[in-house]
Amino acid sequence: MEKRVQLAEARKAISEFKKANGDIRDTLTLMVYYVKCGSDFTLKFGDIDEGFYGSLCSMMSAISQVLLTQSDQKLADEFLPVLEAEFLRVDGKMGWGYPDELSDYISDLRDAFA
């Protein structure tokens, strides 16, 4: 239960940061950091549960939506390699379909920005 509260607090902090800062690049950087921290936690302590991965996938979806909405090639060129590296780092090392979902979002972004 405690990790769900922490995830909710982290998501709230990102939302508040976005409102206060307003810079898309900074917000995306923080969102990607959220995903990386979740991956780090799992790589260190082992698989968690479906809700945990759901939260990470939800953030990845939000990252994808921001990039697609912005339709900014330069921004996509900056973040797509970071997301691809994150996928490669977790592929085959985590459960609950998490790497597959990351791969799907990355594929959609590649198609949009090819």
C-alpha cells in the first residue's frame, strides 16, 4: 500500500511541476525520470505487482501523448533515444508485460517521427 501512495505522490509532484514550470522539455525529463526510477526499483528488488507496472505504463503513455501532441521533431529526437535505451535496459528483466508496453509506445513514436 505504501508504494502506491508514493507513486501517487510522485505523479502529483510531476503534475504540480508541470503547472509551475510550464516547460515541456523539463516536464518530459521529470516524467522519464519517474519511469527510470520505477525500473531501477524493480531491477534492484525484483518484480513488484500489476498496479506498479500500470503506473509506469501510464506515465509512458503520458510521455508518448505529450510528444505526439507537441509534434516537435527536435523534442522527439531528444527523448526517443532515451526511451529506447530504457526499453533495452529492462527488456527480458521485468514482468507484467512492462517491456512489451514500452516497446509499443516507442514503436508508435518511431512511426510518428520517422
